[in-house]
Amino acid sequence: MKNYLAGYHNCRCGREHSTSLKEIEISKDAHKKLPELLERYGYHSVYLIADQNTMKAAGEEVLSILTKAHILVTVCLFEEETLIPNETALGKLLAKLPTSVDLVMSVGTGTLNDLGKYISDKFHLPFYIVATAPSMDGFASNVSCLILEHMKTTLPTHVPEAIIADLSVLAAAPSKMIAAGIGDILGKYIALLDWKLSSVLTGEYHCEYVETMVRQSIDTIISTIDEEQSNELSDSNRTWSLKAVGKIMEALVLSGIAMSFVGNSRPASGSEHHLSHFWELDFLQNNLPPVLHGIKVGIGTVTAIRLYRLLLTTVDTAGAPDFESAHTHIENFSYPFWQSEMRQYYGQGADEVLRLEEQVHKNGVVEVSQRLDILKQHWCKIEALIKSYLPSYDRFVSLLEKAGAPTKPKQEAINSTLVYNSILFAKELRNRYGLLQLLFDLGLSEIFATQLAELTEEEL
């Protein structure tokens, strides 16, 4: 995997691919190599970011190792039971940021990685991430996901210079966090399909080489699950070998490098992530306990597979969707009514959604009508594309279950109403074409949302 650090040049897509990630250390006792790395790059003063859990898992050891190596360390410890990457968290980071520091280092995973990456980028400081769980694929990416103005916002940042992961620490992580990492990678099935779909329908840039990288991460996860399937322990006691968590971590890092190669999260984030983000915002607005990102992505992927399968069966006598009805549907689209729905379902975050639509008009009559004409012209190609990219539903669910991950929305308190609303409105989070926008264009969103909501209600 370290071969990817050199980048890839003369790619057939016409772009040069590179990453500023310099070091990947995924091994037993990886933390002990930190002084050597810092000396190599001339770092002597570290701003260490952690929360109570990650401090116990790895932060105390890292602090001890750095202190013994005569490296000055300033600690920013978040004591909140649930850390939200919002303006309050950023304010604390800024308030405690030393006036003289060489390096920002987060000890943790998702939220702490995003916060550390963002604050270091803003102050033009290098960033290291010391991973405490193989729970998500943002370690090597060049974006940070924050909650700003009550909206899930993905912002461009630099990538870390180093990713350090001790196998013993990864294996000791809660089993659900490991399952979350697996769910995050398996969600790439939908992300890749959405990306390719958009390239056909909208002309969006697409790179086969980067797609191959992401598929490699999927294959690594699948082979790891199959190798570990002899583990028959219950979810609460599930254990993973050091080799297995190492492979999972490598797959997560590779996915992040793929994102950095194209400059955004497109190769690794599609409609399954939009559903996950919408559910997360709903939980935040209703003060409900958070659900791990990758767990929601896994459930979102199951939902997306079901939606794609419904699409393949919703054809007229000509073997294609009813494009005439789709055109009629968009011509009857009421922008004022849509605005009121955004106010209702996005609450304090609605202004950002409305600003995005005013900029790009992705729901506009002209824009949708143009896409429908292209879709009609290329329907046979689109249908073949979906069939070739879409995984087997039963196989996918089996992989999640073997990993100890939930597969049904209600297992994580995602009720039928929330499922319904997310299928209709989650697409408004980003200007990124995919399954959910496709269903809107075809006038099928409400029909499919109703069917999925009924299915959700029946399960469990």
C-alpha cells in the first residue's frame, strides 16, 4: 500500500494523482516509532488532541513516549461524553493552541481526526493521526466532516503527513467500531455506482484507476471477513486478530488515499453517505444518542441496494422507466412547497440547503428535463451499469452480519418515518448526482420511499 504514496502519473484520466501523506505505520508497537519520525522531520513541539476514551486507549502511552523523547507536548483533552465537531469544539481547539508548535497530532478516529486535520490546515501546520480504531476511512483523505451552522459540512483540508496505528490498540477497540469501519468500506459499492452513473449522465470526471483502488479496499475487507468467519462469538464479545484489524486499517487508509488522488470524497461517498448524514442530523436535532458513522453507512448501503433493485423492476412495456410521467412530474414541481419542506426537515440547517439549490438548480425544471433526455437516450447503458456494479443483496447483508454490524434501520433507532424522509431529502445535502437525485428526476422518490418505509416498519 505504501507504493501509493509516490502517486500515479500519466493516468489515462488525464490527471496527475498525488498525496502529501508521507508515512504509514500499521504495526505492533507502532507508537514507539513516533520519536524517530518526529526527529526525521524536525518536529519538537506537539499539540496533542484526544478525548477521555482515546487518551486511555493510546494517548497516555503516546504522551509518555513523546515526553521521554524530550518533545514538548501541549494536550487538548475533550471531556464530553459525545464530542460533536462543531463551532464549540473548534473554539476550544483554538483557545488551547500553543503560540509555538511544530505539529498537530490527534489520537483517535473520526471526529478527532476531522477536528485535528481542520485546525492544522487552517494554521498551516503538519498533522499526524494516531488511530485508536479502524472505524472509518477519513484518515488519509483531504476533507474534514464538521457540523457547522447545524449542517453536516464536508470541507477541503490537507491530508496528514503520517498515519500511525498500533495493531494491539486497534484490536482492543470496541467491536462495533471495527464493524463501523467495515460498513464504511462496503458502502463503496454504492459510492462507485453513483460516481459512474454521474459520469454517464452529467459528464462528471471519473477515473478508472482510482475506482480500482477503491475496489481493492472492498476486496480486502471481504477476504478479511471470510478469513475470520470461524469466529462465532456474539457481537458484544466479537474479537478480531491482529492480522485482521491490520488489513481493515489498510483498506480504510487506501480508500482515503483514493479520495486525495481526486481531490474530494467522490470515490468513497455516494447516496449511502447522504442517507447516513441525514440520519445523523436528525439524531442531533432531536438530542438522540449518536450512531457510529460506518454503522449508518452500512445500513444506508442496504437501503440503497434495495432502491436500486426497485428501480430495475420499475419499467414500462418498453423496458424503461416512464419518462413521459417523469417530465410531467418535474413540470408540476413547486419550488415554494419544496422550500417549506426544507424548512421543516432541515430546521436550522435549511438556509444552507436553500443556498445550495439557488447556486446549482439541481432540482430545476430545465436541469432535470435535460437529465431525463440523456437518461432516456442512455437507459440501456444505465441499466447494464447498475446490474454490473450492484452487489448481491443477500451476500452484502451476510458480510455485514459476519462483521457484527446491524443491517436494518430499526436496529439503530432509525424509524420508518426517518427512512421515508431521508430518501426524499438527503440528496439536498450535497451537489452530487447519484441514486437519490435519479429517483427524484424520475418522479419515483415518494413511491420508493413509501415502500422502503413500509419494509422498515415490518422488520424486527
